[in-house]
Amino acid sequence: MMPFVTTRSRALQQRAETLLPGGVDSPVRAFRAVGGHPPFVESAEGAYLRDADGNHYVDLFGSWGPMLLGHAFPPVVEAIREAAGRSPSFGASTASEYELAALVRQCFPSIEKLRFVSSGTEACMSAIRLARGFTNRPFVIKFEGCYHGHADALLVKAGSGVATFGIPGSAGVPAETAMHTLALPYNDLEAVQQAFDAHPELIACVILEPVVGNAGTIAPAPGYLAGLRALTQEHGALLIFDEVMTGFRLALGGAQERFKAELGTLPDLTTLGKIVGGGLPVGVFGGRADVMDCLAPLGPVYQAGTLSGNPLAMAAGIAMLQKLIEHREEIYPKLERTTAAIADGVARLAAEQGIGLTTNRVGSMFTWFFTPNPVTDFASASASDTARFARFHRGMMERGVWLPPSQYEAAFVSTAHGEDEVEKVLAAAKEALRDAVR
Ligand SMILES: *Cc1c(COP(=O)(O)O)cnc(C)c1O
């Protein structure tokens, strides 16, 4: 094995810490949960990241989701370049907003109308406000371990970095602000039924990750999504699918396409982000036209954004979605095969070494939980041995594989990953698993 040198990244991190809290602009990037120093990235291409010391890594976190077609995907890069030449922003409407909206609509039949924002956080925050405005009700049901961005009302028992750092709810969120957020266990329909009984005609919406990624990967139990659909309909609440992670990843039409047969009626509202911007900051909220038409300037629910529908971001999204739509028949089966080879391959190695590992995979997202027991909700995810995960993570980094730096995050595979990358990941994991349980 080549010596793993990180001298330049360390120096860059130390310099960054003097101006940026923790040296980062988003907490999990700091590697606090896994120890060691975060490499600083210089460039990336296809399935590989290159850091400031010249180390190469097979990328298994894909910018936390957007890089479904691999890094520096030429049509996306070209579209951004071309749009930049016409000026990066106007603060006025462009034809490109309709073009991307039409492509989103084509992929998600439940989205009759939509609005662009600049992040998944904004998309979810706006969808909640809209649901409350439309129903004229205050309460929101969310689920433990699900992450819907960092808006105040949604930072209750949240996943992602909130779970990684064991923050029960963020400081700076007054109890009154979160008072109308009900956080329930995922995959537990009974708890939802009880909440509706306890707050009759006061619940505006149920928001969830239809497949959880932000507590690590957790699939919905059979009948769970259909049960939520039935309960929300019965009680006049809106059902919001947060597909910021799963949209365009689990299928072209996200989890709602993948689980369509069981779901029956589609969600009322959907939020998107990550892949839809091709790596640029884009979020979307959309759904039923009667609900969306409550937004200003047509209706009384206010929502706005200086850079919303930014032309660079629209151009990147259009290039991305065109490719996905055109090549869906090859793309999704390939993602499925490559991800299964990686996820199941490491599961097999762990079994051979007698290590208790639970592998959860849905499409091209997966998590290796360091626990021998099934993971079906946040409580069972939390039973994982995070010290083992941290050693495994470190061992993989040293052998040129970059996993998300937390047990409570999903790993992602792109179309740029192939047999070579599968081999590299399995070879690294064989040794890193040994380190992990040492
Ligand atoms: C990433 C994510 C968000 C937040 O999106 P940002 O662009 O980081 O604000 C919201 N919901 C889900 C499911 C996500 O995975």
C-alpha cells in the first residue's frame, strides 16, 4: 500500500479553521464523527476525487447525492460554461425555468406545478409553509432520523449531521417554534394514527423521506407508504414526499415511481434537490396545482428568492435530466447492478470475517451498519457501533475509498462506477473490515 500522505490537506484545514467555524461550511464535512483530517478536494472526474496531496479516491458519497452521472459530466459542464457566458444571473424570468420545469414534470406525474428554490432546505421549508397555508392548520408530522434541511421547525429529532453529533434539537430554536412539530418513529403507522386522533383537524401535513437516507439507508416497510397515504387522506392532511435525495436516484421518478404499485395515490407535494441541479444549488417544491396556486403572486402564501431559477443552475439541471430521460433504460439497471455488487460484496466479506454488519440498500443508495440486527428506524440505526464505523471509514480512506464520514448517512454510486471500482472497493474493504474490529 502506498503511504497515505495528507500534509497539504492538514495545512489547508488548519488555515480554514481560523476563519470558518470548524473549517467547514457544513458540519459533517469536518470528519469529527470519524476522526482524522478531512482531505481538501482539488478536482474530480467520473468516479474519482483527487485531493490536495494528490491522493485519488473512489467516491462513494457523490457530493451527498447530486453526482448520479459522475463528476465533471461533460454535457453538464458545457451547459454551465455556455450559460455563464450569457451572464450568471438576471433576477428576471428566462425560458430555461420552464424547460427544466417541463422535464421535472415529465419525470414526476404528481408534480402538476412547481417552483424552483436554491436548496433542499428551502424546498422543504416552503412546502411546509404552503401545506399550513393551504389547510389552515398548524401541526406537522415528521419522523425521527429523517432530515428535511435546517429550517427551525424541521430540526426536531432530525437525521444527517444532527444525528451524527447527537444533537436532540438545535440550540437557537425556541420551544414555541418547534411546538407544532410532532416527531414520530419511522415505519410505525400506529404512532401516526394516534397523532391524528390526538390532534383532530389540526395536522397540516406529514413529511417524510419515502426511503430514509439521512439516518443511513432505511427502506419503508411493506404497506407503510400506502398507510400514510390513506391516513393523510382520511384526515384532510397533505402528504409530502421529501425526495431531495431519492428523486431521480431510486428511479427517474424517485421513490414514488419505485413504490408506485403499492402506493396507489401519489403524494400531494414533493420536494427535490441534489440531482435536479446537476451539482449546482437547486431545490424544487411542487405538486397538486390547487395547492401550488396558493403561492404568491396567485395566493396568500409568501415565498421568494433572489437567485431562484438561476440560469446556470437551470442549464445544469436541463443537461442532467435530458441525459437521464434519454438513457433511463441503461442508467437505472446499471446503477442497480454496480451498487448491489459493492454493497453485497462487502456484506459477504464481513460475514466471512464473522463481523456483525447489516447492509441496507435501495437502488443506488446503501449503508453498512455496524450492527448484527435489522435496521428499520432511527432507534435500530442508533444501535450501530460507531467506533467500528469510524475505524472502517479511516481504513477505507487510507486505501483510496471515500465513504460518507458518518454511520448515519447513505453512500451513493454513480453511472461512472464500474467493475474496476467494485474491485477496488472490495479489496479495500477486506482489509479495512479487519482494522474496524481490531
Ligand atoms: C440533503 C437533503 C435536504 C437538504 O437539502 P440542502 O440542499 O442540503 O439544503 C433535505 N431533505 C433531504 C431528504 C436531503 O437528503
